[in-house]
Amino acid sequence: WYTAWGGDGSSQHSWAWQIGCSHAHQFYQNPLAAFGLLYDKSATGLAGKMQANGAEQDYEMSLTRQLELYLWLSSAEGPFAGGVTNCWMGDYETYPSGVPTFHKMAYIEQPVYADPGSNNWTGNQFWATQRLAELYYIVCTDADAEKASANIKPGGMSIKEALKTVLDKWVKWFTDNTELTDDGLFAAPSSIKWEGAPESWNEKYVENTNLHAKVNGMNTSDLGCLSSYANTLMYYAAANGVKASGTVEDDPSNLAQHGLYIAQQLLDREWKVGRDNIGLSLTEHNGSLARFWEQEVYIPAGNSGTYPYGYEVKNGAKFIDLRPMYKDEGQSYSKLYAELEAAYKKDKEGGATIKEFDSKTQDYNYGMDCATDSSAFTNVADVDLHYHRFWHAGDIMWALGTMTELYPDLVPDGKVDPDPGDDKTDWGNVDESEGASPKERVDVSDVVLLARYLNEDETAVVSKQGKLNADVNASGKPDTDDMAKILKFVAKLIPYESLGTTKDN
């Protein structure tokens, strides 16, 4: 899972420390890196340049062992199960009878984290499998790389055979469970429910007929995960020799081409529906944010202290007690925090409570999913969230770059606005009316429409662009403050330039 180290930085070098972890998660494996260290003989590559004794043998073993782990954790349907540990419930003694093993380590469904389970979220599938697909592409398209690594035999297979074995199943399961809707949206698995376990590893690949993955939730807004998924499908298609230009034609009978079709559709669709004046984002909801106020952080009784910023640390502290900066006014997140807190209080008034996993009333097996149930907090779950995560942006750009490198002749499907910066310049024009200039397009009808919309009048239809135009305070969504500001302009109390940023107006 991880390793870390440090020590005395002074000239005395009087102490040092190192910590590690007794768990290995499928998500954190990177056979692509081991392959590169062994076989990248370019001017900047490290192949043949490692100075430590036995380094090449170490990385040959690392590459083999990681690919064996993926073969072993490949479920009957395709997704990869959790991982292994040599520390069963904090104990390095003998594992319980019947626990499957991999090179003397015990199978565990959810390594390290159980709330929620660390291998339920499909982001851990996409990122890990993207690295496998990249490696598959290399050995399928570079004869020298394949030849140089011919001595690596995970499970008695070549690298190419091993990767094909796991990727064919994985791609089929995910593409079978991906939805492309007529309204231009999309959905792909967001969460997986696990059943069963693999057989103990015996040096050869055996189909896992007793290890199963089922869809437990669908993702319609996590653009980082969807982009990594598309990235994986592109490398898989290119590895299988799929050629394409213009717009990819779907062919469900050809798994690799079908995957490329889905990849292009995901990238095209997220680009069309997700862009705003910052980047790409779609509305999310998360009832578990009630844990800001509900979740007690474990601090032993009798222990207390202060954080560097002066926050008190003591037994019984809730999460928000250790992060009081969220309460600060005048911050970019202040309005959202207030909205979430109000929703939380409304849920509490209605009797909502969080249900934590209780091993006294439920069967417990080490490493199982023990997620806290926050479903009672329906008002918190109704709050619209608009994230612009750095890693989302990175995965989106990475996928677009992969499309450019592997399929430079593909073009976006349909008309795409080339400048997202002009999507929010028509400030105040809620009904998207016509007019010679921006200020002439804003009048009392915009205020009335926005008022009806905010009062949940089902006949008051405001388009996505209309909502962007209405958000003159740039809070992430239109609200009564926006309505008041637009009304001030209509009443000639403020100039048009006071609406939004108006740098283009």
C-alpha cells in the first residue's frame, strides 16, 4: 500500500525511521513502471542503468508477481478484486482456516479501508487497468519490447497472453454496463459489490468461478473516472489494431472497436455537457457530507492538544471541530457550507441519524465493506455540488491527449463550441432572449422567470445556459442573491458591468 521514511537532517544523522504497510491493493500495483525500468533502453530510460546489485532481477520478479496478482484477482466477470495482506486483523500469526492465499499472503476483499470499502469505488478499477492497457499496447505494438521481455512468464503465460486474459473480460463487463442515453448523457459503474473469493494461487492461472462482481451504483458525474475509463478503452483498442478516423462506428461484435466507440462518446459527451467557465464539471450529490457534523474523530480519553492553527483537539471532537475553517465567512465555499449545514439541521429535526456498522448485530468478516449508512440525510443529499478537482482535470487532459496520440484522425461527434469562455458572458439573460447587446437582453422577464424557477414552479423551464447566465454571483448555481442583483440592474440601481465578470462585454 505504501512506504515512507525520514530521519535527522542535521550533520549528526542521529536517528532515522521507516514505515511500511502489510497490505497490497490491486489498485496500487504498477507493472508498467517495472516494465519500463527493465526494458526502456531509450536515452532517458533506466534499463541497464540501475546500479544496485540484483536490481534487474528484483524488477523481473516485481513485474512477474504483479501480473500474477492481477491474474489471481480477476473475477469471473472481469473487475479486479481487492488484494492481500500478511497481517490478519493486526496479527502476524497464522491466518484462519480456509482463507485463500497468494504467495503466503491472505486474500482480503477490502484492503486497509472498510468505511467505505477500499475496492468498491470503480476509480480503483479504471486507474489500475489503464496502466495494464498501456502495457498491453506496448507489447502488442513494439516487437522489440515483447521479445526483450520474453522471459517473464506470469502464471506460465507471456506478458501479452496474461494481459489479454484479464483485459478481455474487464473491457466486456464495463462496456456491457455502460449507458449512452439519447439525451447526450452517459452512465458507467461507480461502485461494485463483491461476492466469493479466489482459490489459493498455485503458480498457474485458473478462472475464478467463485469470485463475482456486481454493479452496485452508476456514475453520471465523476468525469475523472470516466476519462480514465475512456483512456483504458483507447489503449485496448489500439493494442488490438483498431483503426479509425472521423467518427468511430460502433460494432458490438468487435469488442475493441466497441470500446473505442464508447471512449469517443464519453469524451465527446462530457466535453459538450460538462464545460463551464472554469473547466469541466457536472452536478454531484453526497449525503455522506452529514458526517461533517456527525462523525466523531477518535481521540483517546484524557488526551488533548491544539493544532498549529489553534484548533483544540480533545476526546469527543467531531470532524468539523477539527476543521473549523469551513465556518469562515467570505470564503469561496462559505455559501455552500451554510447550505449544507442548513440541510443537515433540517434532516436532524426530522430525526435523521447515521447508522454505523455494528459487528454485534451483523456478521463480520475481516476486510469486508463496513460503510456507514448516511441515507437518512436526504436534504444533505439534495444539495448541488459542483467540483473542479485537480485530478479530474488531469485525467480529462490525459485522455484527450491519448486520443490525439493514438487516434489523431478522429474528430468530435457533432458541433462543439470552441470557446467555453463565452458560455457565461450573457449575464442576467435567464430566458436567453435576443437583443443587440448583452444589457438589452436583460429585463424584468428574466427576474420573473428566475423567481418562478427558484420557487420550484414546474412550468418555469430554465436551460443549462440560462442557469449559467443567471449565476451572476458565480456561486455555482442561481439563487435569490442572483435574482436580487439582476433586479437591481433592471431597476437601474447598478450598471450592467456589475453583473458577473463581464470581461467580454
